[in-house]
Amino acid sequence: MLTDHLKTTPLNGLHRELGARMVPFAGWDMPVQYPTGILTEHLHTRLAAGLFDVSHMGQLVITGPDPAAAIERLVPADIVGLGEGKARYTTLTAEDGGILDDLIITKDAPDRLFVVVNAGGAETDLAHLKTHLEPEHQVVHLADQALFALQGPKAVECVARLAPEVSSLGFMESLVTKVQGLGMRISRLGYTGEDGVEISLPPDYAVKVARTLLAMEEVKPIGLGARDSLRLEAGLCLYGHDIDTTTSPVEANLAWTIGKRRREGGGFPGAARILRELAQGPQRRLVGIKPEGRAPAREGTEIVAADGTPIGKITSGGFGPSVGAPVAMGYVASPHAAAGTPIQLLVRGKPLAATVVKLPFTPHRYARRGA
């Protein structure tokens, strides 16, 4: 059986009951789509609320004396200045300035951090953090913990029926609460560009909570296919595609994740390259790309200038259901990175006209405090 060597999430049986098409993803048996299809799932999330099973992501807890100061030795973000209950997106950087992974760090208390990392890099990230933080700090992998994402303009409204205090959360804020007597963490963030939450909870009542949410008229199950098209329209990077060990945060348009204090003081892996690129500009940049016509440009497609000179490659591409047209992201040499620059994409050996555009393709609709 194909799934014998794959990990399964606590919702695996529910996915199958709902008719999901399951595929291997980062070592996990995951739903790529449900019977209504990716297009319908994508548009439903933009209009109402989509429930994603993201239990394959790595969930870690770091405890000990001032873990924020300790993890700052590994990331370029300001974690020390993070308030309790606040979350921050950042990257684990290598000594040469490349990106080992991207992650979200939440400060629970002065001596406790909650960290979510990518599924494919969870074990590597865990080893990396243990090597650099232990034994002074303890790094624990919540290997069996479930994680849902409920995304869309009606997502918070739906969760608030179960936990009213969620409505008071602003973007990138988190709380630990109880729903029907069951303890869970709810964070107002996500990976679609929409308002929404992620819910971390023990596996033994994951199915119960998922069924409660899916019983709401606004909520539909959403697979990995729509998750990818949603994040692409939102201009959000996917590790292993748009960012990896060969790309720096500055090249990837993630300079906003580097705090002012960190820019002034450095002290993180790859600081020499990253601070130089901040000051002088990188040689290449990640940009949005709109191909003309209806043919999508896929990952690996070569990008050439108007005169045919190679200038980069597509890293993510496909059809944007909300945009109603093909969309893509890719790296181009910095002189060609300005919005409005005409370029060509070599699709199956034929040049396809395209234009560099400002990201995102669809506006972000994240909530601010009290929203």
C-alpha cells in the first residue's frame, strides 16, 4: 500500500470520508483536493472560510532562560522585542546568507516560545535548533499535535462562535484557550493572504473540532492544490521553490522581516551578505510576473529580456482563479525587476510575452487589532 511509508495526520480518515484525493507530500499522506475541485475550493476560501489540515507542519516549543535572545543568534528578526502573545515571521539563515527555512515564532512567555516550521524541513530544523540552543534551552517537537488553518473573510466569525475571545485578536497575535472544555492555541495568521486563524490542538480531539467547524455552512474542506494557488496569488513564498539555501531574504523581498535593531547590530548567520545587500541591493530579485494569454508558466521556465538575454527563472507559476489569468513568481536580474518591465518566458521553447508586476496579485486582507 502506497501510504505504508507515509506519515498521516489525525484527520486522515476524515479526509478520505470527505472524498479527498490523497497524494504524498513532504513524507505525508495529504489531501490535494476534494470532489468539488481546486478552482471551487480556492474561490470559496476567498469568499467564505476554508479549512486546511496543516498538521504536517512542524510544531516546536523552546523553553529556558530568555529563549528569544538565544534564537536571535539564528534569525535576523527582532524576537527579543516581541510582546507576549505576538507572533513574527522570519527565516533561519545560513552563514552564507542563504535561507535554511522560514518559520513563525510566537512568544508565549519570557521563558517560552512556540515555533512552526515547514513540513519538509521539520527534522532538519529541529536538529539545527537543538545543536545551537541546547542544553541551556530545551527544544521539544510536538510531533503528534494537530494543526488546522481556517482561512477566509468569514473564518474568524466562525471560530468566534466557539471561542468569542478570538475576535479581539489582531493579525499575528495568539492565545491559548478552551473550546467546549478542550485546550487549544488559536493564532490569527495564515498562508492565503486572507484573514483567518491557525488552531493547534492535541490529536485526540482534532476530528471532533474539525467536524464542528465543517458543520458550519460557511466552512468547506480545502486541499493542498488550492492552498498553493491561494498563496501564489498572495505573493507568499514556498520553501524549496521561491526560497532555499541559494536565496537570501533580501533577494526574496523579505527585507521587511529584518528588524531595525538587527540591521544595525547584525549578529545573525549570513549578516555580512544580507546587510551588504540591504545597503547596495541584491544582484537579483523575486518578482511577480503576469504572462499574456491563458497559458501558465510553470516552475523552471526560463525568463529572458526583450532582446533574448537570459535573466532568470520562474520559481512558482500557475493559474490564479481570483485573478482569472496565469500568475507566476520568479527571480530576475535586478535591472529588470521594476514593475512594468516587459519580459519573455520560454514556454516549451517558444517565447511568451509577459510583464513584471508588483506583488501580491490579490490584496492582502489581514486583520488588525480589534478588526
